[in-house]
Amino acid sequence: MQSQLVLTTMIQVRIAEEILQHCPNMQVGLVSARVVNSETSDELWGEIETAAASIASSYELLAVNQRPAIAATRRLYKALGKDPGRYRVASEQLCRRIIKGLGLYRLTTLIDVVNLVSLVSGYPISGLDADKIEGHSIEMGVGRAGETYHGIGRGELNIEGMPVYRDALGGIATPTSDEERTKFTLDTTHIQICINGFGEEMPMQETVDWMVQLLKKYAQATIIDAQCSKFN
């Protein structure tokens, strides 16, 4: 399939036409940077708790999937033949945990920064260790039957009919779960973040700017390349 391309300093990001035909106004916020990962600070965790409290007071459980960014991602899943109720979008998963009173896991700075932005914006965000990406580009296409993919903390994940970023070796990120191979660890120093806007909720440029601000504040981000890319 033909695809559209956007360049960053660190990596090429493509979106295949088989995705864009269902999301003609798709936007992707791209952030690459050098960072220092660490255990999540109390200050960052306080921001997450404040955001979580806002979500809990603003939404009923069954209304979460009506948030514009979540609803748009769910529509794409359905268009591609994937059940969004069985394979929930990551941002929806976060909101549901909060509303059900289950809370969120306190992980590492990079993971929790991504979770914070995803929670507030509604966008599913792919957070990747750029040094573990094989090749010089990644492309979002559609998952195929039998394609091997190990979701973080989920084991083997059936990604057939799911939007998936691939590098030279295979799948590395979906809106449901990123892949174990390119996940953030405490040793991660070089990141590639893709904020996936299949439909707009929080303005994408505002989302990108906030992500950069948080990475500077909590992960000592330097050599930052940030872009808001539209594919219409």
C-alpha cells in the first residue's frame, strides 16, 4: 500500500494509506529526545493523581469511550475488523481503571509521563526506546493474521486488524499495547514518542508542547525534535 511520510531528525515515520482511508484527518505528534529515566518522582505522581481525580469526577464508566480521541480510535478498530471492546485502546484502559477505583501503577518517569499525557489528551501514545528500533523508519499499517507480537505485560497479542507500527523486524506499537522489544526501561536514554490522533480531542500541537515540557521537567530531555504532523 502507498503511505505518507513525515521526517524527524531521528527517524522516519510513515502512515499507510490503508489507515488514512479510514482516518483522512489523522494527526501524529512526534517527539524524539535524549533523556534520563528514573523512578517516578512524588511531584510527577502528584500531577498524575490530580489528572486521575479529574477523570473520575468527569466521566461515568460507560461514557469514557465517547471521548473524541478514544471514540475515533475505536471507530478505526471497527473499520479494520477489530473488536475495540475486547482490545481496548490504552487511553481508555487508563480511564476505566481510574473510574473503577483500581488506580494506576507507579512505574518509571518515562512511562508515567506518557500515561499522564494520554490520560488527559485521550490519545493512545506509542512510547518507544529509539535505540531498540531496527532500521531508519517505522510505518503504521494493519496487523496481519499470525503476526508475532508481544504486548507489554500481556504476552502474545493478536494484532490482526489492529493499527500497528512496524520497524525492520516487525510490530513495535499498537494503540492497545506497545511491544516488549522496544519498551522503555530505566536504561532508556533515547526516545521516540508518537501521539496518535485518529480524531482530535486536545489540540495536537498543545499536546506535543506539553509532552516536551514534561520531558524537560522530569526526564532532563535534551536534543529534542518535536513536530505536529497532519496527513490530510
